[in-house]
Amino acid sequence: MATVPHLGAYLIGLLVGTRRFTLSGVDDAVQLLEQHWPNKTGIHYGRALRSCRLALFRNGPAAVAREDLIAACLEAGIPHQFQSGSDKEQLPLFAGPEDDEHPSLGAGRQ
């Protein structure tokens, strides 16, 4: 069984029209770009489709495909967000006790 390259550490959530899509691999991105993309004439759309196809066949890096997909989203005005792959909350950057004597670096900023 062949594995599909991932688009990165985090899933990409997109809202195309009234439909929500969650992408994890370049195969999801190719399918979205080919079948559901609202405007298939943009420069970044073409680059995203090409780089995602290349990454799918392991002839290009998935990181480039991810960046090109994000550029295509911006070009088309498609809202996107990054989601962790699990339901657990992300760990804090600076772990440790939070109390009045030892506040975290982000505490108290206005």
C-alpha cells in the first residue's frame, strides 16, 4: 500500500462556498483544486495544482505544495485555518506552574 505525502504537521481547513473541507494530504488538495475550486484561472491556482500533483507522485516537496495551496487560497479569497490532527489542545509554549509568584511570560500583557 502506498502512502500519500502529508501537507504538513497541521491539517488545513477551508471554506469553499458553503462547503467545508479538511485537507491532510496532497491527494485531498488535488481533488479539491480539480473538482471544487471556484476560480480555475488564477496564477497561484495553476502553481498549486502543479505542485500538489508533483508532490503526489513524489516529484516535488509537499512543503512547496502547501505554500502554493495557501497562496491560491489568498488569491481566491478562500478562508483557511490550520487545525491540529487531534482533539487535544496544543501544549503551552512555556510549560510550568502558573501562580502569582511565577507568572508565565504571556500573563499580564495588555
